[in-house]
Amino acid sequence: MVLTPLASYFLALCFTSDPVLLGTIVIVMATPCAINALITERLYDLNVNLAMAPFITTQLLYILILYPAFYLLVSWGYLPFK
């Protein structure tokens, strides 16, 4: 959950320097895994608990760790987002 936003940030720096676009890319790449996996599990009567575990884990990591970290890094001026 940390390597993907970092890699996408440095990759996006090769193409743009717009701070709003860079911030959007990093936040989207750090968001939890999609709930679409749960929808397909439910449609095809598969093991919903197996798909729910990573969704809940990444959701909790994002809410408890990444969101406050993004807020602090932006407010302290370490990330060049507006």
C-alpha cells in the first residue's frame, strides 16, 4: 500500500509537474482495494469472506494510517499538493 503510491508519484513526475494531478494520482493509488470483488463474489455464490478480508484490512490501513499520514505530510509541506 505504500510502494504503489510512491512508484506512481515518481512515474507521474516524468510526465507532469501539476501538484493537483500528482496529488490525485497518489491518493487514488493508495486507496483501498475495490468493493467490486465483493460484488462478483456475491453474484456467483463464491466465498464472500475470502474477498472481504483484504477489503477490510486495506480499508482499516487507509483510515488509520495513510489518511492521517497524507494529511500531516501535506500540512507540513513535505508533499507538493495544493
